[in-house]
Amino acid sequence: MILGPRRSHPALATALLAALALACAATAGGGSRTVVSFQTIAHRFSGGSAPKRPIAFVALEASEVESFDRFLTPEDSRRVRNINPAVSAVVAVFAGLKPSTGYKITVRRLSLAQRTLRIVVGLRRPAPDTSVLPALSSPYHVVKVARRALGPSGPSQWLLVSRTGRVLARGSR
């Protein structure tokens, strides 16, 4: 066997380091996450009383819906109250009070790890050329998930994060 001079492979070394960093990031915070499927129940905004800052609510029982349904339109409140809590849980996210219409919050991904529900949302401002009403509004997105997907007692904590990973809010149930 003929051996030549040892060569450096910077592209290979960079790829290996990137893979190692991704593996470490994936396991940071205690292990793997289970992606949770969801279905939209309501996606709009309301006026009047609303949370001032971004927040999430996780309802596994009908009584837990009372903590946020006053922030929904009457039609959306009826939709949420018609969900069977034995079959589905409800996750509601609010962007907080905004100075006009045209803002939006959208659930992009739900994942569960160690009884913490991670809620990844997209936040959108109105485009500069969009007509908006200059009135306080509260964008929200309400989704339902299979009750069994959240485990026997459901998540004990939730984390609301932007698509870029910025923590918007955290809480417990």
C-alpha cells in the first residue's frame, strides 16, 4: 500500500461538526420531541378584552376552556365549547393586543417532550400596502389535538416560541 501525504478535508470536517451540533441541539433539554398533529378550529382576531402579551392556553377539560374563551368571538367560543374533551384537547394561542387589524398568529408546529408542550408560531404584521382599521385587535389561532397524543395527564408546562426560536411566553397548567 502506498501512503501519500496526509490531506486536510475542510468541507468534510465542517459537515461533521455541523452534524454533531445538530445532534446536540436535538437532544438538548432532555431528549426527543414527539410531533403532535393538530387541526384548526378558529383563526382570526377579536377586539375588546384580550391578553396584552402573547400567551397560550392548553385545555384538556371543558372547565379549562373558560380561561380563554372570553377572548374569542362568540362563534369561535361556541365551536371550542362543542369539542369533546374526552377525545380532543384544545390549544389556543394569542398574539397579544395589536394597534390595528391585519396582524396574525399561526400555529406552525406542536411537539411534546417531558410533559412540556412546545408551540411554534408564525407572527405576521400587515403588509405596508394593506388596508387596516386603526383599532385594537387580538389575533388568535385555536387548534384541537387528539387527547391521547398528549399523554394520560397531558402537558404540565407549555412554551410558546416564534419560528426563529425566540421564547414569547411560557406557563404551566
